[in-house]
Amino acid sequence: MEAYGGQGRMPAYLRDHHDKVVGRWAELVVTGVRGRISPDEVRHELEDLYSLLLRVMTQQDEHAMGELRAALDELSRSRARNGFTPSETALGVFSVKDAVYELVADVTELTSEYLAFSRMVDDLGLRTFETYSAAREQIIADQSVSMLELSTPVVRLWDGIVAVPLVGTLDSARTQLVMEKLLETLVSTGSEQAVIDITGVPTVDTEVAQHLLKTVNAARLLGAHCTICGIRPQVAQTIVALGIEFGDIATKATLADALAYALTNAGLKVVPA
Amino acid sequence: MDELPIRSGDDVVRVRQQARAAAADCGLSLVDQTKLITAASELARNTLVHGGGGTARIEVVKSDRGRSGVKIGFADDGPGIADLELALTDGWTSGNGLGLGLSGARRLVDEFELISEPGAGTNVVVIKWSR
Amino acid sequence: MERVPIIKIGRTLFVSIQIDLEDETVVRLQEDLANELTATGASGVIIDITAVEIVDSFIGRMLTMIGSISRLFDAETVIVGMRPAVAITLTELGLSLRGVRTALNAEKGLALLNGIA
């Protein structure tokens, strides 16, 4: 980040012409937001930024710079939430240069300081761009979590028997969620049998197997028994080829087999009516 | 930020309590809270048993993206660890413990840093972020 | 230091842990259980950890040891009421608590013991 290295007269000049510069800056930004934010709100935002900017220019201390950065980060996030493009936000910041230029264009002794000022504003504007990207990534991450929630149901097959049909890749985030939901359901329903159906899991490699193992072990710690079913022929071959040991975890080919097995474990029998 | 001495079993309990308070402040989920407090308990115990006592520093931190998290640092002036890689493998044993402390604790947190040298004590810093 | 009470019902010893376990308390519990098992000849121990929020490797080891000690007195131990968050954490830590049985609650724990006896 370029520091404003001058002890020059720019800061004082900007302070003296505060209203004029902020007014002009606000005008330019309002044009850019095209009605999405009220002029009063814009003015308010810019007043804050302007005073922080002046503080940085006069005091040149890290604390003031830290506050300015934080304020810009908040601006960037808020604009992002309101649907502005990162360019729009950055341009809004850059337009303070226009406002200042209009002010100092005829003041020769400030021309050299203007360059340093301009560079500093460039950095600040670019920063809002970076913050925007980071904010978008966070939104995407949050949405992934929501989608994960929706695609992990735990169903009750019978008294004391619950099932988890897994569809899609089984990564650690997914496993975490499956474990939590499964365990909570086992406890809340008092069920001792769980069936994990992996028909919908495309590949089972060592990592996936470990995730399944963790889930089974966690259920075991609670006092419940897990049966894994839905192992497709190709998956079975991969498992053996990779040397993955399922140990003493019960595995069945189909959900029907697993249900029958769970019923037996629960001491239940299905008889013709 | 809180700095707590670790000189007794009571202190380990106190570290857990402070960790819980910080985790609740951050809005960590129940499972994440449990993981963090358990990791803190493991590491505090390590500091006590293997490090001959030390301190714990618990603070709430913010990531670049604005997420909050709990950061806990453990420091002791004990014998230090000669082979860090070995210490971080499951099943490593030193003294009378099962030795699962470090590698297990690492799996429970998001960030884990271990600095230790024989004769220079041990420093462990862990962070658990809210989601 | 708090002491965890041990209640005898029939041939089973019930222990309900309601407090944040200090090291001394756990060690004391082991001793008390060993004494009670000898004195009563109980054939089963149920340890209810429904109220326990944190089980670290030390406490996990203590629970496994209680299982081993009980077995020396020909008694089986069942840990009941483990919280999901605790189970997930123990699994991540790599602790399987082999050597003790587990059940969802005291009732099922008792059924398990009776099935074994």
C-alpha cells in the first residue's frame, strides 16, 4: 500500500475545502449508483471516508490507515450485498481524485502532491475490488453449506431403524454434516440401527472409506449399529483393489438386505399377514 | 485476551471454561465448540504433564474475510520436542500418556502451529473458525 | 473435590456424571468403583455421561480403564448417553473406547447387561 509520504500542504487544503470536495465527490458517486442508494446515504458514507482519508494523510500512522481500510472493506461488502459490481464500487472510490483534481488543478504548488495522493487512492480503490472477491467467495461457500443441508436427509425406516441415503460425493464437509444429523436422529428417536445407503455415491476411494468409517465409529460410540449398503459392483472391485478394509462393519448389497438385517438385529421379524 | 496459568488440574478445567466462553462469543456451532474445548483440554494437559507447567492465551480473532474465530496459544519452558514429525504422528508416546495429544488435537482445529526445540520449550497455537 | 455417587440397583452399579470432570474426581471414581464392585459383587456398571460435554483423551482412557478394572471383577461396563458432539470429537481424536460397551441410554444399557449376564 502506497503511503502518502508528504508533509505537504495537500491535507490542510483538502480540509479547508472539505464541503466543496465532498460535495463534488458525492455528486459523482450518486451519478454512478443510479438511484440504488439515496444521496443522503452516499453523502454520509463519503463524509466518513473523507475524514479518515485526511487523518491518514496528516497523521500517517498505522492506526488511522487500519480504520480507513476497515471502512473501505465495509463499504465494499455492503455494496456487494446490494448487487453493485466491484468496478462500480472501485470507480466510486476513484472519483474522489476527480473531485480533488478539479480543486487543485490551478494550484501549482500542489501538483506534485497530487500524484502521491492519486496513487494512494488507486490502492484504496483496488482494495475494494479485492474485498469484493473475498466477500463473493464467502457467499458461495455459505450457499454450498445450505445445499449440503438440503441433500442430507435422515429417514426413519422403522422403530429403532433409521436410514441415510447418500447422494453425491462424500467429502469431509459432507461427512461432518451426515455424522451430525445421523447421530442426533439416533439419539432423538432412540434408534439403535442405522443404514447408510451409498448407491448414490459415485466413487469410493480410500478417503471416502475413511469418512464412512468415521461415521460408523461415531455411531458405535453412541451405542448404535451401522450397516452400509448399496455397494455397486464396480465400487466393490475398487474397494478390494485399493485394499480398503471395512473390518467388522456390516455391508449389504441392497437397501432391502440391509433393512432385513437391521430388523433381525432389532429382534424383529416380518411375517405374512 | 485472557492469559491463564497452567500449573494444576484445576487450571486445565479453567482453560476449558474460558475456551467455552470464547467459543460461545464467536458463535461456533455446538460440534465445533466441543472440538475446540477438547483440543484445548488436550493441549493444556500436555503443557502441564510434558511441559512442566506453562500458560495459555485465549483470544477471539477475525479473519481477513470477517469471520470470527477462537485462537488459543500454549507455551511452556519444558524439555521441548526433539522430533516434531514423530510427535505429530498418531501413536507417538512419551512419558505415560497415550501420546495422541498433538495429532488428535490438530485434527480438531482449523489451524495448528507447533514450535518446539529441545531445551527451548514448546509453543502451540491453534485456531478454530466459525462457519 | 467432588465425589461422583455410585448407586446400586439389583446387580448393577449406576454412576451418573453431572459435573465437569476434574482429574482427581475421575481417579477417585475408579477407586470407588473398584471398592464397590468388591463389596457388592455387582455384575454390571452403567456410567451415564448424558451431562458430560467434553471427553478428552485423558477421560477417555479413564473410562476404558474403568472397563478393564470392572472386568477383573467379572463385571461389564456400559457407557450410556454420550452426546453426538462428543462422539464426533472422540472419533476425530481416534479414540474408540474399545473395552467398554455403549448404549443410547440407561434403559438400553441395562437391557444390554441383562442380555450378557
